[in-house]
Amino acid sequence: HDLGREKFVEKVWEWKKEYGTRITTQLRSLGSSVDWSRERFTMDEMLSKAVVEAFNRFHEKGLMYRANRLGNWSCALKSAISDIEVDYIDLEGRTFLDVKTHKGNAKDPKGRYEFGTLTSFAYPVEDSEEQLVVATTRLETMLGDTAVAVHP
């Protein structure tokens, strides 16, 4: 969804207004023993200033940087997840694995899915005898391809 920052922040505050007290009420009913006078919300002005300050300090010390790297996505959570939430497995070629969050499908009712397979196929280059070879782990998605971006 392309909200833009201002609309996104507005939605965050709407969410906080609707659910913020519910969370506090639940924590109190669970018997949380905390100093409730120090309760804070992530987007409070002082916390936001502290985040910007910390970000700037980290950047000045070279602890923040840009890098091209893979991001982890959970299909079950529909959210990005951290590296520590990922189980890494080395595979030797085609392997079928159980996926805990899936109950299975018509092809395999046990919920086992194929991993470790890379398929290459060639797109013809328009007005040319050349082909562009593309490799993917998800061959079925190529039917929806409308373009290929190539870095010069």
C-alpha cells in the first residue's frame, strides 16, 4: 500500500487510540508489576527524537550502512523477520521438506514442499536471435512475467 509517511503515521496513531488501552488493560490483568507512570508508546515525541539521535550516532560510527542482501519474509506471518528467526538448512540438490505452517495441498497432502531445485529457461530477445537465460526456484511464476530488468 502506497500511503506515504504522513498517512502511515496517522494510521499508527489511529491504531494506538483504538488498541493501546486494551494492551495496557491486558498487561494489568495479567498482574504485571511495573511503574505505569513510565508507560511509553513507540511513536511518542521523546522516543522518536531518541531514535533519530541513536540512528545518527550509529551512522557517524559506521555502524549503519547500506548493503545489497536478502531479506527474510514469512509467508505465514506476512511480515519481514529477523535472521535469528530463520532456520538455515544446507541442501544437496532436490529435497522435500515439511513446512510447519502448511497443511498440504492436492499434490502432497502431508505438507511437504520441494526445495533445492533451480530451473533455467530462456526468454527470446525481441528482434534478435539472442536469448536471455533466467534461473529461478519458482518456475510457475514465469507465466506472469511481463518484463525482465537488466543492469547495463
